[in-house]
Amino acid sequence: MGVKIVETALRDGHQSLFATRMTTEEVLLALKELDKVGYHALEVWGGATFDACLRFLNEDPWERLRKIKKVCKHTKLQMLFRGQNILGYRHYADDVVEKFVKLSIKNGIDIIRVFDALNDIRNLECAVKATKKYGGECQIALSYTTSPVHTIEYYVNLAKQVEALGADSLCIKDMAGVLLPETAYQLIKAIKENTKLPVELHSHCTGGLMEMTYMRAIQAGVDIIDTALSPLSGGTSQPCTESINYALEGTEYDPKLNKEMLELAAIKLAPVRQKYLNNGLLNPKVLGCNPNILKYQVPGGMLSNLISQLTQQGALDKLDEVLAEVPNVRKDLGYPPLVTPLSQMVGTQAVLNVLNKERYKMVPKEINDYLHGKYGQAPAIVNEEVRHKIIGNDEVITYRPADDLKPEFKSLKEQYKGIAKSDEDVLSIALFQDIAIKFLKRRNEDLKPTVIKLEA
């Protein structure tokens, strides 16, 4: 049995390369061909696509999903979902999480990949139960990172919990592209020996070693890998689908993808890449290789964010100092993985510590909430001196953060009944309130029938 492939070009490919700006029209360009390639699944929704549709593209993300489903007759559709955060930036009540899962599946999603930034399994429970309840396939992704606590044993223990929770498969989500080839081999072998779950590997080419890591993962028995079609591969995106297919051709791992369809799809998507290069949204810098991420363990997006913050402050000369401070902040906070939203929080705190010349003199609200336990359980022990300096003797919650949240959906539906035309609209408002309301008002205006007055 060959290795299975999930195609990421239509979600993570453009999210990683040019801030998720592909329009629905561009997503549909090569969809008929991609549907005939023979993929395990097409990743087409979730992540930042929902936000970008509403905020930048004046598009309804639900409508995008329905249009994609209409075309795809042969291939499962997959989405990325941040557990209790759904696709937003805070924890949502269980009724909103369940409703979102239900309508995602109803509108066309087959596989929901859920993850939590802290790998706190409690923050995934509601999404997993809902996915199973409504007939979806549930994959739990573990955020991969390196630290004294993030050992192979740590991940194997998590994998056992994932299996017990009822996931259909498990994904190693290496969001920074820092998983080394030999570690991948040992990690996947250990998970396969300790669970019966199919294992998928997701990573990024940022550090320049992912093809080697994928090869070792395949040799260790990984079942599925994430790749991106050539126009949207490489750099901060995933390894190239066509190249991986060629490399494995004729071996026991042969994915047996339809090369003719791959080529036709790549021809159709090549002008999309060129468009974003021309308009500057695709910066050639993100297509390069940055081995510094292997030294600092900082994801590509976080690195560019730090550079941007320091440039605005006229303090770019402090970059090395900030990069050296990132691991210190991370240690103080109990080694959270550097993935949204934790990567932004740790990065901002490191910048503040360096620029203020005093550590934790200024602290963002999110760090304060994190130290109160509102994001979930830290992977390791938090520095109590730092915690005390920031939150004093305040109580730290140890239960699931969403247990504090009252149901939200019905009251939102009632509140916005004049704007929201469907439950999908209500969910858009729940996730991105102001932006969604603005979009829906504009859409409703456009939908009003034109009244033609006839002269008497």
C-alpha cells in the first residue's frame, strides 16, 4: 500500500505563502483536475481562510465551501479547526463549537483536523464528539515542538490519549518546519508501535530539510503526508506534490497519483502564483530557505512578525537580542508550542522584555489570561516568580476553560435576526463579529431586488 497524499495548495499553501488571499474563483480554477488526481483528501477550508474571506475578499466562506463541494465528486474535503477556538482567537462555548462542526459537515467537509495550541486534550473534546456525532472523520493533530519536556515519550503518551478520545487518525503538525529526519523516524515508529491510529505528517519547507524528513517518516511507516502542488509549494509552504510523487514512483510507497491531472492543475494555478508575485503579496523572501528557524525554533511567520514589530519601533538592531529572549520567555511560560496564538504572545512578550530593559514590566492581556489558566494547561511547570509578578495571588483555574462559558448561539441568533439569514451567518458573526456584520450588511444590500418604476 502506497503512502497517501493530502493536497494543501488550496488552504495551507496560499496561507503560508501569501496570507490566504486566493479568491474562490482561483480556488475553483483547477479543482476538476485535482479531484481526479487520486489524493487521500484536499485541504480546502479552515485555518485562516474563513477570516480572510470575510476580512479581505468580501466573500462568504460558507459559499466557497459549497462551491468546492459541488465540483469534488471523487475526493474527500478536509479542514483545519483550532478546537475550542474554532477558527477565531478566543475560546467559544460548546454549543457554538458543536453547531460549527455540524454545519461544516453539512456544507461539504468530510475530514476535520482539530488541534490545540497547548496540546491540552480537554480543549479538543467538544469538537471531537461533535465530529463523530455528525458523521465526520476526525483527525487530531499534535502541535510538534522541541523543549526539555517535548520528548518522544511525551508525544506517545498524547497519542494514546488521542486514540482513547476516539479520533480516526493522528497528525504530527510541525508548524515551524523544525522536525529533523531522525527524530521523525523515531517519533512515528514509536507512535505506530503504541497505537493503531493511521499517522499523518504535516510540515513546512522553511528550514530546508523537509523532503529528507518526509522520506524518513515514510520509511518509519507514516500513512499520509501533506504536500502542495508545485505553484504553491516550497519556502514557507509544503514540499511539492509532483516531486514527491516522482521520488516514490515504482517503490512500495508509490502514491500512484495521476501525473497528467497534476500537470494540468499546475498549469492552471501557475498564473495565480505569478499574480501574487506581481502584486507583492507573495514576497520572494518566503520562497527561500531559512535555516535560522532550526537554531531559534521560531516559525517563519513568527520571525517575520518580530521583524515587523521591531521595524515599527525603529529597533531592528535588537532582533538577535529578541530571538535570544524568545526561548527564555517560553521556558518561563512552561514551554508552550510556538503556534497561533501562542507564537504571537511569546514573540510580543520577548519584544517588550528587550525594549523595556526590564523583563515583564509590560505584559499583554493574553499573557495575563494564559497565566490565569484561561488557555488551558501549560505543557511544563510555569516559572512561579514570573507568574506572581504578573498576576499576584490570583486564582489559577485548573479545569477546562470552556466550562466557564455559557451557551452563546441562541442569543446571537436572536440578537442578529435582522442581519443573519441562516445559522451559517450566525456562526460567522460568532467568530468574527464586527467583520462578519459588515460583510453581511453589504451582502444583504446587494441581494435587495431592484424596483423599476414604470411611467404612467
